[in-house]
Amino acid sequence: MGVVDLIRRLREEFTEMPGLRLTKAQVERLCATDELTSASALRALVNAGFLIPMADGSYGRTDIVAGSPDVPRPQPRAGTPPSAWRRILCLVELEKEG
């Protein structure tokens, strides 16, 4: 499974089960993917603001866990250009199957 397909699959899983929290290793097992692909997909979803890394190493939806006390608060970086992953996510959103 490629990274774009994995991003799409993870978005679907986290949308269908809003309280879902998965670690990188669980993503690898659930989606039968390698470590690099799962790390890239999770990083893309974090950069897009869809997922947030938790203190225990799992990832959860940002809009669900934002008030949780074990969520580290990211510090904004002034002058940081938009991530290339945001463009990839836009492509995933625009690309419809069927």
C-alpha cells in the first residue's frame, strides 16, 4: 500500500471511529504496511492538523483529543513555510475513486 492510499485509509478509519487512537506499530499491522510508509502517512496527517501525537505514542484526531491533558501543545514557528504534505493531502482529497 502506497502512502497516498494509506493516508486515505487512515482518514477513513479515524472518521468512522472518532475516538480511535493508534500507534505507528498498530498502523503497520492494521494496514499491512512498512515502517517508512506508516510514519510518512502519520506525519502527513499530523502536519495537516487531522491527527495529533499523544504523550503515550499513539495518534488521535485533533478535534476529538484537543482538550486532553496528555496532548502536548505545539508551539507555533514564525516564518515556517507550509509543509509539502499539505499539498499531498489536497491531492488525496481531490482525487476521487470510481
